[in-house]
Amino acid sequence: MRSNKFLLFCLLGASLAGPALAQTEAPKYDPHAAFNPLFYSSNGNEYRSASGAPGHKYWQNRADYVINTTLDTGTHRLTGSVAITYTNNSPDQLPFLWLQLDQNIFREDSRGSATAVVTGGRFANKSYTKGDEIKSVSVVSNGKATPVRYLISDTRMQIFLPKPQAANGAALQIKIEYAFDIPQYGTDRMGRLTTQNGWVYEIAQWYPRMEVYDDVLGWNSIPYQGAAEFYLEYGNFDYKITAPAGLVIVGSGELVNSAQVLTAKEQARLAQAYKSDKTVMIRDSSEVAKPTESRKGNLTWHFVCKNARDVSWAASKAFVWDAARLKLPSGRKALAQSVYPTEAIRRPNGWFRSTEFVKGCIEFYSKQWFEFTYPVATNVAGSISGMEYPGIVFCSWRSTGSGLWGVTDHEFGHNWFPMIVGSNERKYAWMDEGFNTFINQGSTEAFNKGEYYTPMQVQNTGRGMFGTDPIMTIPDVIQNSYLGTAAYYKPAAGLTILRNYILGKERFEFAFRTYINRWAFKHPTPWDFFRTMENAAGEDLSWFWRGWFLENWALDQAVKDVKYVSGDPAKGALITIENRDQLVMPVVLAITDSNGKTDTVKLPAEVWQRSGTWTFKYNSATKLTGVVIDPAKGLPDIDPSNNVWKGEVRKVATGTTATDVINRYFAAIGGMDKLNGIKDQSMSAMGSVQGTEISMTKKYKSPDKYYMDIYIAAMGAHASRLIINGDSVVAEQMGNRMPVDADMRKELKGSLELFPEREYLSDGAKLVLSPDFEQVNGKDAYKVTVTETDGEVIELYFDAASYYKVKSINKQGDQITGMLEFSDYKDVSGIKFPFTLVNTIGGNQQINFKVNEVKVNSGLNDSEFK
């Protein structure tokens, strides 16, 4: 069989997407479960009102930090002290305090290490440190520091106070002296990168931080294990970093002693950047290679960041530095800036656009949702593929083009969720990742007239949307392969559905802004979000929250039947629809009559309140020729095939065979002589998934050489690689060699056929042409079903007018194992090739590839297949 093109894409999907779901018989729909009135488990109270707003006695504690630290670049070690002023605004006395020591995840005996899978992954340690080395802990009173007893348990530290901290606004100060070795790989949240001009340090989770004590759980003490992120108190930060002269240091907040650490030229350029909409170079690549001013010893960089929940920073001699002003709605002065090694400049469409990207997303979010609150927004290029902190983000130095836009946009979107709206990431990843992924759609559509925007058809993701874990699952519990869906994509799709199908744009945006404004710099729970959206929009949405967020119910809407009143189309049509699975949604139908007129009917989700079947009258004047549920394909229906009813189906011309259609396809793309004349061919394409850029390279040389590489630049990893050279077959996944047995070798060598349809006509496969035309993107298409000798089924769709192949679906039984859509055919050496490829993997993730280049008979060398 020749499904290898899907096989390797699915290998990629194993690390980025969730599992595909087999189509099974739908369970009996129960409206009592969907519309159960007992949704909220508790009433509102004085802390959190029933309307979703903070109650009249809402409180949260506060943590203010003064930090002094020294970076030793010789030993890659940080030594420091932190003075924490902790204010207890709760009504409770606190006999002990809890702090986070996140550096302890890098210890060999940490809980994070123990729970990492053997195969590793993003959050697994690649080496170990001693973690946070606590030298002293004391409580300061009247200027005198008194040592106190403390107990360290994994990534947490409990401090036992000499006497309980009083309630209702009492403050105390804790002083801690500490040190740690900076790991080279810090679970993709911090670390250091070596470059030709020196190390790049990205420093986060770098000081003992207060855990949150709230009215929901008291102390929130879930240990840090990697996947689940953070839950932190707000306060002001005053921090100083002493490091060798020659380093450029950027951090959360504002640099307040620029005159002491910057050259006169850098200060002048920075002042210019604050007035410029175009990017201004503060330190260019020539100045990195040959500094114009040589300093010795150490310098101390002083930063202040107000009303934040955390701070992070980066330092390097290798930084090129550029900046431009941010245009905020209020007119407040703010700066966008980027720092990156010279290696990032050399990549095409790379980091020289970073500050443009920073401006694009932050200015959009500030106007659309809530104004950016920090004085500076800094994008750092280093080893981290993508991580966010207040006012500063870490992105991969390898990212370029759409990948750099995607990761920059996503990480800065986090400055709204959870930096401004301070949800509990330890428990509810979807309240930051999902909400952020949702707002990323709007910014990407708006940026540079949609330069990197590709609308996604949610319907294509239906099978994989409803996988192993509900959205309301702790991140550390979600299966690694499904985290991208449960935490990012599915909650974002839910908000899109809420806006487009349930509330409408105006009501949704008012309610969502209300939520942001109510809970800015506070600690909302999921129930605060649910209640706010309902109260501000004026809609009972418990059925939606339950089905989409709390349960893992699937959606399967169907057109069951169309009849006419008294058998007369002029008297109206009776259209019967079904809800065949447990999830309910509104219904949108496109209805077409025999005159070619198309009408849209919208029905609310409440049609399913009493039954899974609903009949409504449509005022027709003539026969109907088609009824389609969800014509915009915005709902993740697990079986779109039953969404369509056809009155008078357009038939394929009598006598036409599958062989005829395939031969017409060959003729349309150039003819058999041209295809047989291909001695070698190469193709390169770029795509992105979840903001991560992916490149694909394919090469072929007759008769027995093939190369394919799918590369994730931000991770520096080859997701999939296949090399065929005669009898030698090498297959790799994420850099690891895969065992290739005889059956797989035979399957993978099928890649040597550039146009597999040629072999379908000669290798014994069974070909069946559907007697009816199918619809692909609103156009008639021939459907040819190929059944291979091993039982695999491939469905091929060819445009009825052009005969170009427009879609291919691979199946094993009832399970769809892969789907490709082809469009934008262009002529290369007399042969038409598709330059847009939409690949749906795992049933729930799309990768939109744009082909950069196709070459035919360019004289590929044998050395390119090693």
C-alpha cells in the first residue's frame, strides 16, 4: 500500500496532536443529561458573587519583592537574596507560609523527574542540578532578621512563623538567601544557549516565590512537575542583577538605571526608538562582534516592574538589540524590543521582523481587549521554543516567518491570560492557553492584512476533538499527546463557537471584555468565568459549559428526512434533523431549492431540550435539492457525511469509469509523457501548527531514491525523516531511528511512486467510481474509492471541471487515518503541482503547508539521499 505520505505525517501528529477516533454507533441522546439544571455546585457568596464578579468582600493576598542577584558566567551560577513583603488580606491568621522553589524540579530526585516518561519529552530533565540551595531563611521585624524553621518538600518550602501572621491586611517580611546552578535545558521554560558570540541566558523561576492563599483552597500547593504552569500573587518587583560588563540584560518591567549600564550611543538610540514606529537598532551585529566600548568588572542592572505576578530576564554578550514604540490606546509611553544572536539574523524572514511582530500583536490586543500594562515588551531569542512571563517572552532563535509570528503572538497573548487575568495555571491550563489561543486568531487575521492567517475548518477536526480527557483536567493528568487539544485548541474552538453560533459577536465580546475587566489582576475560577459570561450575555449556558468543558461528549448532527406538506412542495417542506450523540449545539442549515435559491435557517440548541429529533417547517415554493447542516464547517461534527441531504443528486455520466477519471486527471496535470519523463523532483514547503513553524522537504530521483524531512525549527528537531536509497530504508521520528521490518520496508518504498494513481491502475487494487458527484468546497467532484490488497481504503476526489485531485482520505476500517486537501495548482516544467496542502492529522489537527518551490529534472546528486 502507498499510505506512507500519511504515515510520516501521523508520526508528526503523535507528538503534536491527539488520537484519532474510530466512528462508532452513536449512543442514545439523553436531553436530561445535556440540560440538567443542577450545574453550579455552590451559590454565590460575599467573596465571589453569583453574577461572576468579585464579591463585596473579595480579597487576595499580596507579595512585593526586592531581589539582589549575581550572575557568574564562568560557573553558570546565580547567587542572590530576596526580601518578600507578604500582606495577608485574608480573614484568617496564618501560622505558616508556603513558597515555591521551582528550581528543585531539576533535581534528580524531584517529583517532576519521577513522573517524566521514559521517552523524555518537553518537560523531562536532560541533566540535573542541586536545585535551589537555600542558605538562610529569616523573618525581619524592626530591622532585625530572626532565623525561622523551614521544611523543603520537592518544589515547595514551608516556613513556620514564630507567631501567626495576623489577618485583614497585616504584613511581614521574609528574607531568603539562595543560589542555584542554571540548567542548560530548563524543561523548555528557561535555560542557556551557546552561540558564536557567547552564552544566551534565559532566566525564570529564579527566586523563591509565594504560593497563593485564596478563598477557594487556602494554600495552593500543587508541586511543579513541568506541564502545569504557575499560580502567583500580584505585587511590585524591584530587582537588581549584577553581571560581567559587556552583557546586555533585558527583563520584566523598566530598566531604571540606563545611564549606568548603557553606552551614550545606546541611550540615544533607545530614546529614538521610544518615538519611532519603525524598528531602531540599539546594538547591531557589527557592535556584537566588535564592541565599540570596552568595560571591565561587573555592572548592576536595576529593573522595576509594578503590579505583576512574576518577573524574568535574559542576558548575553551575543545580543543584537532593536526596538520601536508601542502605540497604546491611552497614549501611554511604552516600548517593544527584541534581543537575538546574530545566528537568528541569517535565517530568511527571521528575527529582524520580531519587533514588528511584537508591536502587531500587543497593539491589537490593547485595542480589542485590555491595554497592555507593562512599560516594555521584550522578545528574547534563545533555546526556549516558547514561554511567557510578564512583559517578556522567550522564543526559539530558529523561528522564522509564520513560525516566528505565531510563537511571538502566542507568548505575548499570555500577557492577557494569565498575566493580567490571573487564573490558576496549575489546575486550569485552558483558562490561559485556550483563551490565549482564541485571541491569537483575531490578531493573526488582523496582522499585516492577514499575512499569516489561514482560517481553519473546525469540522475537519471533529473526530479527534473528543479524545481521552475533558478540558477540565489538571495539565499534569492530561495525556501528553492530547495536551495540545485539551488545553489549547478545544477551549479556543469553544469560545469561537460561543461567539459565532450561540451568542453572536456583539454579545460575546461585551461579555468577554466584562470578564477581563472584572478579573484583571485578580484570581478567577472557571465558575467565575462561566457566571460572568452568562450574566453579561443574558444567556443560560450551563448546557454548553457541561458538554464542552466538563464532559467529553461528541457532536453528531444529521439531516434525517425531508418531506412536503400534503406531498406538495408549494405548501412547505418538513425537515427532520437529529442529534445522534450527547453534545448539543445550535443548528445552522443551508437549504437550496430547484430554482438555485439558497436560504439559511438557524435553530437554537433548545430544539434538543425534549428529544434528539426535531422537525421544522420550511416555507418552500418548489422542490428542495439540498439541505446541509453547518455549511461553514465551524462545528466539530464527528460524522459530517450525514450532514447532507440531496433531493435530486447530480449523477456521473453513464459509462464513466474510475479509470477514465484517473486518466483525465493525468491529462489535466500534464499528460503521461510528461509524468514518465520525470527523472528527479524536489519540493520544499512551510507550515505551522499551534504557532510552531514546520518545514517539509521532499526529493525523488529515479528509479530508487527518495528523501523526506519534516523539521520543527523551534525545537531543532526532525519530527520525521525518511531516506530510501535502493534497498536501504532509514526512518526516523524526533531524531530516533525507527525499526523497519520487511512489511514496513515494502510500505515505505511506496514513496518512490510520485503519482500513486498510476499504480492503482496496475497493482490489483479495486477501484470504484461513485455514481453520484460529491461536494468538495462547494464544487462537484468525482469520488474514486481505492481498496488495496491489504484492505486499506483510499478515497480520491477529483474536481468535476478541472479533473485536478482536490482531496485524499486514507481509512483503516471506519477510522480515518489521514486526510490531505490539494489546491492552488501551478505549472512547473509543463506539469501542474498543488502549491497548497492542508493536512489533517490525528483527526483534530490541521497543518497548512504552502509550497515554496518545486523543481523537476534539476539534476539531483546521489549524495542528497544519505
